[in-house]
Amino acid sequence: MFKIQVDTAAIQAALRRLEVAGEKLPSITAMVLNRVNTKVRQRVVERLPEQTGISRYTINRAIKTRRASPGNLRAETYSRGG
């Protein structure tokens, strides 16, 4: 006869880690969106003067960003004025 024993402690620990990761997912997503948004802004400010002839100072003032948050997973880069 076979006797099977299963230690569920490891499974329960893995489930707890998944729950914690699920709780932090909105914060992590917002952080990644903000990082990408910042990189996009940097690249636009860096390359647009070469393409348009507009001064970097003017472009830097005109390019705005809105940051994401855990409750609002949306990051924006837009131009307003100059």
C-alpha cells in the first residue's frame, strides 16, 4: 500500500506571495508607466530641436507630463504652449 504525504506549507507560502504581488500590482504598474513617460519626455526634448529648429528651452517648457498613480493607471505626455 502507498502512503502519500503532502506538505502544504510551501504551497500556502507561494499563495501568500501571489496575494501580496496582486495587491502591489497597481503601484508597480504606475511606477513603470511613470518611468516610461519620463523617458519619452526626455527623448522628445532631446530630439525635437534637431528636427524643428525650435530651441530646446522652448520645447522643454512646452512638453508637459501627467503622472500615473495606483488609482489612475494613465500617464500622458503632451505639448502646451511654449
